[in-house]
Amino acid sequence: MKEKNQWRVVHTQDRWEVIDDVRQAERELNTALWRFHEALGQDHVDYAIYSLEAAEKKLDMLLRKAKGLWNLTSREEESRGKIG
């Protein structure tokens, strides 16, 4: 029983960390969008595009990680008889 509770705590902490990471990545994406819209000159536009692409990729990566974590957790709970 203790092992199951430890498993839940670890996965709950992982979920909160991913949520925090996704929120931070969303803020970075919004900053990159602002930077793009406010860019003046070719160098600023190039930098804004680079930042925007990097922020999009980071958010995409984190969302895939979150999806995998939630799917994994749900499947493990189902196999343990906790869901459905």
C-alpha cells in the first residue's frame, strides 16, 4: 500500500512540474509573439522569428510530455484497478 501512495506522490509532483513548465513556455511564446509584432529592422525580425520558432517547439515538446505523462498515469491506474 505504501508503494502505491509513493507512486501517486511522484506522479502528482511530475504533473505539477509539467504544468508549471507549460505555463512558463506559454509566457515565453507570448513574449516571442510580442517581440515579433514589435520588431523593427531585419535583424530584429530575424531574431523574433528565431525566438518564436524556439518557443513554439518548446511548448510543443512540453505538451507532448504532458500528454504522455497523463496517458501513462491513466493506463497504470487502470491496470491497478483504480479507474473504470
